[in-house]
Amino acid sequence: MKAQFGSADLASAGLTDHEAQAVLAADTGEQQIRLLRAGRGRLLEDIHRQQRALDTLDYFIYQIKKSS
């Protein structure tokens, strides 16, 4: 069964316009699931990238405090 959502719903969930349009154009629920999982994977990788950046900034702060 193909689920129904709007592009605004998909955008608020973090999908790009391209990803949202692909989900909306999918013919089956299975295709929608595959596309949603791909978008989820991209979002998770973004989170990990941002976490690494935060860890680096925290290390810089630690180094400055340590040398003061």
C-alpha cells in the first residue's frame, strides 16, 4: 500500500526537494520505503558529520582552557 504525504511533510522530515519528489512519484509503497530509508541514511550521515565537527570544536576549547 502506498502511503500518502505531502511535500511539506517530507521537507519537514528533512528530505531534499529531489528526495521528496522521488517519494511522491514512487509507484509502490515498497519504492517509497526504499527512498525514505535512503533519505534517512543521508540524514544520519549528516548528523555524524556534525557530531565530528562539534567534537573538534570541543577539543579546541579544551586545548585553550588547558593552556590558560
